Amino acid sequence: MAALVVICAVLSAVVLGWAAYAFAGLAVLLVAALAWFIFRAVSRRQPGKPATAVAVYRVMLTLLAGWVLVGAARSGMSAADHPAHQLGVIIVDLGAAVALVIAASGWLLAAFAVPEDSKSVRVPALVAVGQAAVAAGMAVSLYAIS
């Protein structure tokens, strides 16, 4: 939960234009969160375990938050002035944004569209809405720096 707060702080810093000022502190917190998620993903080496998949998802989300933070901090405190306006970077940013929109949709579907007689596990609504909001916010941030 604390790492989710750090990712939200990164998104807030980018939106408010404070990415260059808060870069050092947020980068340290992101590295700590990334180390924790990698430890959780590696320590549970049983294939098919949902906890491992969640840890890998959070590793990827933390890496994307770091990319958004670095991109916004390098661009003079504005997400719109990203210095790496090269075709490869733009395509990767937009591809990740599309994947995060699909992830946000998946979180909402896992909470609200699971039939009662299904063997699938229903995600609690509050968790799903929070994760969907973070994924959608990250998608918007990636779109903004592309």
C-alpha cells in the first residue's frame, strides 16, 4: 500500500509540475518500492501463484512511474516538454499507455463483472477502483510525456 502511495505521489508531482524538485526523494522511494516488489516476485517462485503475478505487475508499474518521473524531471518541470521526442520513445510510451488502459479496464471488470457462479476470484471494489485509477493516471502521464 505504501508503494501505491509513492506512485500516486509521483503522478501528483508530475501533474503539479514539481517533478524536478521532488525527483531525489521520490526516486529513492521508488527504488525502495521496486526492491520490495522484486523481492516478493523472486521469493515466491511457484508458477501460477497470483501473488507472484501481482508482484510482477507492481514491478512493471513502479518502473513506469520511474520513467514518468525521469521524463518529467528532465523536461524542465513540465510533462509537455519531454526531451526525447523520438519515434521509438513515443511508440513505447503510447503502447504502455494503451496497455495500462486495458489493465484499468481489467481491474474494473474483475470487481464488477464476475458472475456469481464463476470460479474466478472477485476483487474487492475499493481495491479495484484504486488500482484502476492508478493505472489510468499512469496512462495519462505516459501520454502527456510522449
